[in-house]
Amino acid sequence: MKTIWKYKVRVDDCVCVGLPKGYKILKFGKQNGNYYIWALVDTMIDVGFYNFSVVGTGNNITDKFLKDHKYVDTWIENDGPFVWHLFKEI
């Protein structure tokens, strides 16, 4: 069955998230003080583990990082100066 689930993530260099294979990321954002990935998933499919990185605007990004990661989404803080960018390890 397909549904939308949310997965709590840390603002960190590497975050491992268990998602059903074939997932589709819909949004990366903040709710009630926590950061989440919202994804369209099929609950009948086995879970795989995937690495994501959350990078702040102004932080250094290496060519190797860009080769090994795919951009997913950006979250702009409404209550502070930070902007976060979500990347998935490929």
C-alpha cells in the first residue's frame, strides 16, 4: 500500500534512514522543532537503509562530496538565519 510517511533526521554530515525501497522524497523540512523527510513509500516493500547529508549554506562542499551525493531539497528556517540542504548519497 502506498502512503506518505515522515522520518525524523538530524542536521548532520551523515544520517542513515530506513526507507522502503523505491521511495520518493517529497519534502525535507521542520515541524515542531524537529527536522523530517516526508516520503511516498510502499509499505509492502522491504526497508533499505540510505545515507543522507544535511549541509548548511556557507559550509564547504568538496568535489568528491558532489560526485557521491545527489541534491534532494532545501529548507529555509523561518525562525532563524539558517538554510539547510539535503543530499542523498548515491
